[in-house]
Amino acid sequence: MKGKRDFLGVLDLSRKEFLGLIDAAAKIKKKPQAFAGTLKGKSLLMVFEAPSLRTRLSFESGMTQLGGHAIAYNLGESTVGKKESAEDFARTFSRYCDAAALRLYDHTMLERIAKASSIPVINMMTNAEHPCQILGDFMTIAEKKTLKKIKIAYVGDGDNNVTYSLMLASALLGIDIAVASPKNYQPKNEVVNKGKRVAKGSIHITHNPGEAVKDADVVYTDTWMSYRIPESEKPERVRKFSPYQVNASLMKKAPKALFMHCLPAGRGYEVTDEVIDGKQSMVFDQAENRMHAQKALILWLLGKMKI
Ligand code: CP
Ligand code: NVA
């Protein structure tokens, strides 16, 4: 595909493109039948190294609704790294499919695959980023609030793919973000600096959850036990992260804020039932909006929609 674009990280998009995709996603959500059949005969390859509920279902249903087809392929069954190189894998799938989406741990491997692929490549989550999640999340914020002059607070594991994409998207859109996490679990400086280079809003890194959520429009958290983290680290992580739990007492400091979580949630760990099931919680809207946002993304990457 000539001049193909990939979506490996939030900053692969310009501010205008990011907002354009959110607008397009809102149109698709409002009138899904107007887009039925737009991807007739098109195939999306989905490669999974890590488990998934939302990502797998939202991409697969999204493709079906657009009249296309999604192929789910487990990396464990594949030839990559065993019988052939990442590059040969990419060159091969490019001959069968129209776009490829991958959930791999290693972001460098995803970059190698994207470079060798002649079809658009989408990041379905690596250790570095989860950009499709954040596209759906900002669509959700835009539906409930606005994307102008808001403050997002992230509380919990700072050295985390969702945190990184959230921080970079906030920077791209000129939104203020505060990240509160314990010592040794703060966002890596290289990602904070990458955000600061494009940021029109502020990026504030702290150890204090109360300070982070003060005046926040959104309070976001994610699991303390990401897929990549071995179970053996759980006791230590629970001990370190417990003061960072999003509970009713923390939410009292941000009474007008939306509560957001990418899911899967560790109820009783990073968030209490009363918060995730409470009025401020948007978690299932976020999950739904993944599908609308990804439909917009695929249509745009395949040249079927202008943004
Ligand atoms: N939020 C998200 O990506 O969920 P899954 O791991 O279930 O796909
Ligand atoms: N940070 C989490 C996100 C899951 C969608 C993980 O990497 O497992």
C-alpha cells in the first residue's frame, strides 16, 4: 500500500488527526448502518501474544459490522522467531490481509514488523503503549465533558503502557495531566520528556494521590498487575500500591470527575466496588467506544474515510 500509515503510538497522529478520528468515531457510533459494507472483502489480521477480552471482541465485531473479516492468530501458534524472522512474517501477512493489528509485549518487535509490512499496522498494546485504548477513552471524555482546558489525574502504576499513552495523548491535545505513583513505579523519564516536548498543557509527576486528583476532571487508574507482571510480584506490588487505591475517600477530592479504567479491573485492589460501580464511573462506555474508535481508525488507514 503506497504511503501507508501505522498506528503504533499516540504520537504517530497529529493533533488534528487524533481529534478527526474521535469525530469520525462519534459519527460511526451515531449511524453505524451508514458504514455497513464499507470494508466488504477486507481482512484484518489480529495477532495476540497476551490475553484479551475487549481488544479482541471490539476489533472483531467492528470488522464484521463494517462488512469485513478479522482473523485472530495466537503468536504461540505462529512461526515468528522460531521458523522465520519478524520481517518475513510481516512480508507474508501483507500478501493476504489489508491491515494487521498486534498485541505484543516487545514494542521494538512491533516496530520491526511495521517497517517490513506493506499494509497498515496497529498497536493492540505493547509494554510501551496502548494507543487504541486511549483513542476510545478520549472519545468518552469528549462525550461526557470536553477536551478543552481539562485536567486528568492518573493514580497507580506509573510505569505502564496505558499511563504512557494517556500522558502522550494529553500532551498532544494540550490537556494537563498529573500522575501519582509510588517510588520505583513512576513513569520513565524518557517518556515524560517525550510528552513534554509536544505538551501545551502541564505534566506533573508526584507521589501524592490527593495532590494529583485535586481539581481533576478525570481520575484514571489501571491494574497493578499488568499482563506482563509475574504473579510472584503481587505481594510486593499490593503493599507498594495500596496507598494509591482509588476509593470513595480519594474520589471525594474530585467530586465532579469521571472515573475511568481501561479494564480488566482488580476490584478491591486499584479500585473499590463503590467507585467502579458508582455514578462517576465510565468504564463500560470506554469499553464500548473502543469499537467505534477502532472502526474509524481502520477506515481511515485503509483510505475509506477522510478525517
Ligand atoms: N482494555 C483492554 O485492552 O482490555 P483487554 O486486555 O481485555 O483487551
Ligand atoms: N496495563 C495493562 C492494560 C490492560 C489492558 C496491561 O498491560 O495488562
